[in-house]
Amino acid sequence: MRKILILGAGAGGTIVANMLRKELKESEWQITIIDRDERHHYQAGYLFIPFGVYGEQDVLKPKKEFIPQDVDFVIDKVVKIDAAQRRVETLKGQYDYDWLVIATGCDIQPSEINGMLDGWRKDIFDFYTLEGALALRKHLKYFSSGKVVLNIAEFPYKCPIAPLEFVFMADWFFTVNGVRDKVEIEFVTPLDNVFTKPVAAKTLAVVAAKKNIKVTPYFDLAQVNAGEKTIESHKGQKVAYDLLVAIPPNMGAKALIDSEVSDPVGFVPTDKHTLKASKFDRIYVTAGDTTNVPTSKAGSVAHYMAYTLVENLVREIDGHPPLPKFDGHATCFLASGFEKAILLDFNYAVTTEQMILDRLDRLETQIAPLTASARDLGELREELAPRVNEAVQALIVELADVEADFQLEDLLFLIKKMMRNIRNLDFALDQMKNLIDFALTAEPLLKSSVPQVISFLDDLEQRGVLRLLRTGMEVLKKVGASYSAEELQQTADGMVRLAGILKKLTAPEALDLLERAAELPSRVNVAGASAIGPWGMLRGMGDPQVQQGLGVLLELTKGLAEKKSCST
């Protein structure tokens, strides 16, 4: 029996465990997942707890609900990884492995910043832990005036969009509570803008400005002066606060550092495309929280990574090299308050905005011939108008030279016919102009709508909706070819009657009767029954239970008789 060991049962480890169990035979492979907590924490939900949107019960679930039954789930703490011996030591024992998947995540370390712990959970809070989010909830509940500062200490940290999402939600929270005009919100970051991706950052900065959120960039946090309620950069710049929402340094698991599997801050050097550990054989790393790959440390990334990791691990088991397939895909959902949200999607090289612009460029190339045709139609109309005028003038000249015997009625007929033709031509030219206007108007509309349609169709295809529709159409074709219209109608009528019967059977009294009928086999001792004669039957009539049973039989007989008389 070969063994795969997964360290960490968060989003990344759990997804990998489920996918591997489907790929590998249970009779050949033992899959074990180790985690220190039996509860699954929906970390993305922490952000909504301070604002009263979520409670503790909304972000906690038993991990066993998400881990397959044929995967061994062990509650223990990892102490050391011996990559050379392919062995993992825990507080309670040790585990050998053939392949190892590391998904231990990362945690905040406020002690890494001088002075931060002096005001911790007093007027300095976090929302990256459940305890921090609950404590911040109590504090925000009565915060009615003053200055709220959100500070990002350093990079990297989990979910790069979450700090901005927090201040957007804070703007909403204080607004609906009627105190926004008394609360100042400041976003302090070591970046040059509010987000890591330039195109998105430019747009999000505009949103922040509209919400009256001050942005302080290039702030490299050195220390917290809890006594005077300020944060201070290495350059000596200070920002005052009444409430500090901190994003402290994030670090990986201590066991990774102690085992020298990771870098000094606990992130495992990983090939960013294959997701295999760079320095060790038979070790893969999932979830951006644990790796040093240049993408977001977020649940969506852990999900996308899992596909590449499982494929490559199975390839190595089968004797093939891993493929460089992971492109850094990340999806960030930003709740911006007031029942609105912003969706960001990007990878190592390309943002969603760039992908849309590329598609628009291709679309513009395709539409160019139509635009050129529209311009040609406009030029044709401009050329035809003077030609029509010249034709009318020539006709007048010709009519002046006609013979004297030309009848007036003929002249009037020709003039009427000519005028009709002119009106028809003018109408046609107007239609050409309308077509040109439509083409020119539709061009920008097509540019904006076609990418959305393409994205929508892509999503349907990825989710298998289109494949399901095609399968349904094939089934309908086979049914139509196999049965006549009369047979299909009879089947439909039968299904309607069957649905009516099922509806009646779901009535409370019918369900009660069925439940009692189902219990009869367990209550009636048929094997122990003995034959009785007429006198035995008469004696049995005196038993109240027998009398009640006969009463039920009489009622059933009456009901059947009424049903038969109605049908005849």
C-alpha cells in the first residue's frame, strides 16, 4: 500500500484530498490528511463579522463534512518534515509517505512589528483571525466618531483585496448607522496605490475617492506607538488613529521553517507553473498561502492550483514529468457595500481588463469591413443625389424639344411616373442612411456587449450546460423517432395521472396510512399463526384489536366500492 500525506485541511488540502481520492484506487493508495483543528474556518467570512453580517456560526463547519470517508483524517500538529527519509513527525507520532502535499497555510504575526502588541485588542484589531474579527465586532458596535486607519504592514499577505474591501464595507457600515460624517477612514499601504494590479488599482482608487476614503501610499511600517496612537514608517512619517485595523506580517508554519523546507518566513520555494517544490523530490505545494509563487494567497487560487497539482502528481506516479500548466489564475470578489460588488480576475501576466481589450481589438478588426461598407454606402448616397438632379434637368430639356402632337395626358403620366421613381429612390437613399447610422451606432455597442456574451457562453460551456442541452436534444430526437404522437400523448397523460397519485400520497393522512402499513410486517407474526375454526373466529370477535381491525377493513371496502361506482 503506497501512501500520500497531505499537511493541512484548509481549502487547498481538502480540495486536493477529494480530487486525489477520485484519481487513485483505494486498494492501492492510502491518503491521509493531518490538521490541528477539526473545524473548517471559512476565512473569507471573517471580514463580514465586524459589520454584523456574519456570526461565528456562519464561518465554522466540521471538516469531516468535506473530507471523503475513505481518506484518513488525523487531528494532530506537524512538528517536523524529514524530506530525505520521507517522514513527517507530529506531536502524537510519525507518518511515512511516498508523496507529500504541503497545504499548511500562513498566519498573522503581530509580534513582528514593534509596539503592535501594546495596543492589541484594545484599539488595535485584526480581522484575519476569528478571535480578532469577533473582538473588532464588539468595538465597532459602539464606534460613532473618530479616525479609522487600516494599515498593511508588508507583503505578502492573505487575500490582497481584503483590506480595501474592509474600508469599503466600513464606509457602508458607518453610513447606514448615521455616523459616516463623523468618522474618517484612511487606507495606509506600502504600495503606490490601493491594489497590486495597475489597471484595477486605477479604477479602485476612483471608487475609494468617491467614498471619501483617504489613501496614503508608500508607507513602510516600522513601529506602532500605542501610547500616542500613531503608526510610524521607517522614514519617520506618522499617521494618527483612534482605531487601527492592522494587517500584520504573514508567515508560514513554524514546522516548515524548523525543517528547512521553506524560506525564513515559512513559504516553500515552488515552481510557479508545475507547483512542485523547487528543492525537494516528491513534494508538491498547494494554496498560495504556503508557497512563494507570485500570485494571491486566496481560496480561489488554492482551488485553481489543485487541478494542476493533482494532474502533475498523478503524472509522476505514472512515470511522466509534470507539466507547467498553472498560470497564476486568481479571482477576487470585492464586496463594496450598499449591495454592490466588484469582481477581479487575473493571472501571472494578464488582467481581466487586458484580456477584454485584446478581445475588443480582435472584434474591431472583424467589424472594420462592416464599417468600411457603411462609409462606402454614405459616399454612394452623396454621389447619387447630384446624379438624380442632373437626370431630372436633362428630362426637362428633352421634354421641351418634343413634337407638337405629344399629348398633355402622356406628359402628365410621364411626370407622375418620374416623381414616383424619384420618391422611391429618395426613400431607398434614406434607408441606406439609416443602415449607415445603425452600423456606426452598433459598432461601440458590439464592442461592449460581445465580450460579455463570449464570457457568458464560455461559462456555460465550462459548467457543462451546453453539453447538457445537446444531450437533451439528442434524447428528444431518439424519443421522437421511437414513438408515435399518440403514444407520446398517452405517456404524457399517464405521467399527469401519476403525478396526481403522488400528490395524494403526500397528504398527511395518506403518509400516516402508508407508514402504518409499512410497519405491519414487523408487527404481524405470520409464521406463528395457527389455523382456527368457526368457534375460534367467534371468540376472536371479542378482542378489541380484532374489532378495530375489522372496522378498518370495512372502511377500506366501502372506499373501494365508492371508487368502483364512480368509475362506472
